[in-house]
Amino acid sequence: MDKRKMHGVWASRWTFILAATGSAVGLGNIWKFPYIAGENGGGAFVLIYLLCIALIGIPVMMAEVLIGRRGRMSPINAMRYVTSEAGLHGGWTAIGWMGVVAGLMIMAFYSVVAGWAVNYIFALASGEFSSAVGTVSTGYFDALLANNGKQAMWHSIFSFMTFAVVAAGVTRGLGMVARVLMPFLFVVLILLLGYGVVEGDFAAAFRFLFEFHFEKLTWNGVLVALGHAFFTLSLGMGAIMAYGAYMPDHSSIGRTIITVGLLDTVVALVAGLAIFPIVFATPGIEPGSGPGLMFVSLPVAFGSMPLGLIFGTLFFMLVTVAAWSSAVSLIEPGVAWLVETGKFNRIKATFLLAFVAWCGGLASIWNGAIFNALDFLTAQIMLPLGGLFIAVFVGWLMKRDVVAKEMDGEEHPLFEIWRFVLRYISPVLVALVMGLSLYSKLFG
Ligand code: TRP
């Protein structure tokens, strides 16, 4: 069978936008962005992050979708197709392989954090945090981290949820759920933002996130911002390539991806503006609290607001759904590839990969150093490298007319600008930031 027709296409451009946004918006926006902004001093970090999204993330995202749609297969086989179409050495297929591995590595800590969120649904519903103060919520989170069995249980539940949806096929399963629930996540974030304005220290939060203090920024912080731009857009490992493979022929890649990038950025900024007012108004919680930031600050707010029990429970349910619709895209590339080999059906392929990721998750629960190493290796090394290669491949090696045709962009000034950025700006910036932060690690 022609592999290029194997997986079908999304029903419309909007289905693609929603699926891609479902992949992009997740723990990266709500859990990770606020805490790394907190650890890296706020304003200057946020500015660098926004620049990375605009100058690297969005242009590379277009390139990644373009490869996927051109190849219409899993990232590994799509890379194989476009590589041979361009008459290049098969080694470029490594982008696809590295992506499959990176996806499993990310899943191995992502589903642990998602497991925490599932745990918090029940913690809030049971009234654990009614009129809690900072020390109570911090104590609760520390106790969860110290309880490996409990973490493993929630991690397993979340892993199973992901398995079930990928096995059922992404479009029918989660597509529906995410489409209905993601807008609610946004509504609850806005509500928290309102709470922060009224009850929290909103002015301090705003200053923290948007006032530049360049003296607080390090080369390492710049690399964290760059890595996060890839992470939050689901970029550099083929997730968006796999989704691009199912994109209708005649929808504009440019406009579609800009929409997804903007939605993702707005959710991250609103999450930051919702979390930090509480952080600054609560003694015992610092902006640099690390991965627990969301889990220690928000329960304090829910504990003291009217109907907080209900909103808090709802909030963590929605975070779980957001994480769920992201997690499926972490194993989809590998699953699509296994199915294309003809040796696995979808259910077996999904089971195999979900099992590997599940084992990795147990390892990162058992030893926090593994959790950190997986996060570091993927977000700060593999994703930026994947993105760099994708930019070079589409910018320099694919035939110009093929690229122009996929972008609908022949002679269009925006097409020329995009191609210029993809050739001369995005890859140079990625290489520069990676090089300089390595240099400052070694000699700084
Ligand atoms: N973007 C998601 C988030 O922000 C995480 C994610 C899903 C991801 N798929 C990915 C990150 C692929 C990197 C690559 O939570």
C-alpha cells in the first residue's frame, strides 16, 4: 500500500489548528514556563523567550509542518521521502529517529508531572487545601515528592490514558475532548488572573514578568529560554511534523502556524500572570521555587477564594486534559512509524512505546537526577539541535520551488522574509546560543 495515503488527513484547517494547539498547549505553558521564568529572574528571560518564539520557533514550526505535509508519513519516513526527493544523503533521516527517541524521553518525565496534576484533582476535591497557607501547600507537595508509590500510581494512570487515546487514533479520540475542553482551561486561567488582580500582588507579578533586569540573565538562562521555545511549541522532534502529515493540501501553513504560535504564547503569559500574583502575596513561596511552583501557589488561591474547591478541582482536571492532548503527540511519531513498517497494528505499536515511556517514568520518579537529566537533554540539547537541522534542511537543502509550492508562496514578500529568517537567522541563533552556553559552562 502507498504509505503516503495510509493515515488520512484532518477534516479541515481548523481541525489541524486545534490538534496542533492541543499538542503545543500543555504543562509547558502552565507548569514549566512560570517556574523557569521564576528561576531565571523574570523580565529579561521572558523577553528572550518571546524573541525565540518569533525568530526561531514559529519559522521552524512552519518548516517542520512543511516536511510532514510533503512526506505525508511518520517523521522517519517523511524525512526519508524529502531527503531522496532533494537527492541528499540518507543520514538526514536521523532527524526522524532522534525525534522518536526524544519523544519517549520527554514522555518519561512529562507523565510524572501530569500524574501530579491528576493527584491534585483529588486533593482539591477532598478539601485538602481549604484556607491553606503557603507552608501547608509546600508541605503537601514535598510529601507527594517523597512518596514514590503514590507518584507511580498517578503516573501509571496518566500513561494509560495516553495509551488509550493514541491506540484509538488521535483524531477521533482526543481531538474531540480537547476541542471542547481547552477553551474552558483558558476561562479558568482568566478567572485565576482576576483573582490575582483582586487578592494577589498583581503589580509585583507584572513587574517581575515584564521589567527587564538584564543583570539577572545568564547564558544558561538564554539557553533555557531557547529550549523552552521549542518545548512549548512541540518542536524539534517530529510531533508537529507528524501532525503536518495529516494536514489538508490547500490550507496555508503560514497563517495556520502563526495562529497556533500566538495561542500558545498567550496561554503561557496568562498562566504566568495568574500564578505570580499569588506567589508574591504568599509568604513562604518564592518565584524560584522550582518545579513545584504551580503546585504550591495555586492551591493557596483556591483554598481562600469563594467556590475555590470547585474551581480548583476543575482547574487541575483541565490541566490534565491539556497535558493529555500534548502527551499523545509525544508518542504519535514513533507509533506512526511502527505502523508503517507493516509489522505492528496501531494498538500493539502504541502499547510498546507507551510501555517504554512508562518504564522511563518510573526511573525518573525513583531518582530525581534522571528526571532532571531527561528534561535537560531533551529541551536544551535534542530539541534545539533537531530544530537547527530542520531549519538548515528546509532553508538550504530542499529545492526552492518545492518549498515555495508547499508554502503557497511563490514571489510573495512574506515568503521571502520567512525563507530569509529560516536560512540566516534561526539556525545561526540556535548555534550561537548553544555554543555560548556550552562555553560559559566549561569556562564561565
Ligand atoms: N508542547 C507541550 C507542552 O508545552 C509538550 C510537548 C508535546 C512537546 N509534544 C512535544 C514538547 C514535542 C516537545 C516536543 O506542554
